[in-house]
Amino acid sequence: MNDTLIPLVSIVLLIAGILGTFLPVLPGLLLSLCGLLIYKFGTESSLSMVYIWIFVCLTLLSIVLNYVIPARTNRKYGGTRWGSIGSVIGTLVGMFFIPLPFGFLIGMFLGVFVGELLHDANDKKKAWNSTKGAFIGFLYGTGFNFIVGFAMFLVVLIDIFKS
């Protein structure tokens, strides 16, 4: 491939990855990481391998945090272990069984709400607050993913203009 096509493909993947941090139909940081790797190994870039390893670690961390943060914030907002477990189960079930782009999100919220109601069927307010906490956790995770994806984009962009 020529010298302009590889950086262009990388930039397109990085932008798609940034969009994927909040659009669940795209694999977010994985697309960004692919764009970064294609740029690093497909061009004669002076980009340090330190950046690659940092972004690989941050991407792996974000995959774990996308499941853990909503469950933790659920508990911070008064949820119980039942809500946290419901969050994880609902997210997984929603990803595979709700045929909408936001199936995982719907599944997570339903999982938290149902989990809390299974724990105490009389306390709907607590179940609602727990679900609200899971939503706030989702926003934290999405924000983290966006920042990491945007950082990858900036690192590549700066390297392109530096050369």
C-alpha cells in the first residue's frame, strides 16, 4: 500500500473506534487499537512501542471495567450484591438476546432492577436507585473509553504531523 493509504485507514479506524465508545454497535477501543497498530506497523512511524503497550493495557482494562464499574456504582447507590450480579448477568444476556443496538444496556438496567427486586420485592425505590447507580457507572466507563480512544487518535495524529 502507498504511504497515504495506511495512515488514512488508521485514522478512519481510530475515528470509528471513538464513535464506538458510545455507540454499542461498534467495538470501540478495539477498532481504535487496530487503527493504532496498523499505523505503527504499516508505516515507517517513529511511534514508540511504549505507547502501544500502554494502549493495549488500557484497552484490556476498559474491557474489564465495562462490567465492573456499573456493578460497583450500583452498590454505591444503595444496591445489594443481588443488583451487582443482576448487572453482569443482564449485560451478558442483553448482548446476545435483545436484538437492539442497545441490548446490553437494556439488559444491564433490567438485570439490576430485577436483581434488587428479587432481593426485596417491596422496595422499588431502592431498586430504582440501584439502577440509577448502574447507569452512572455506565457513563463513567463510557467516559474512560472515550478518553482512551481519543488519546490514541491524538497520538497517531501528532505522529503523522511530526513526520
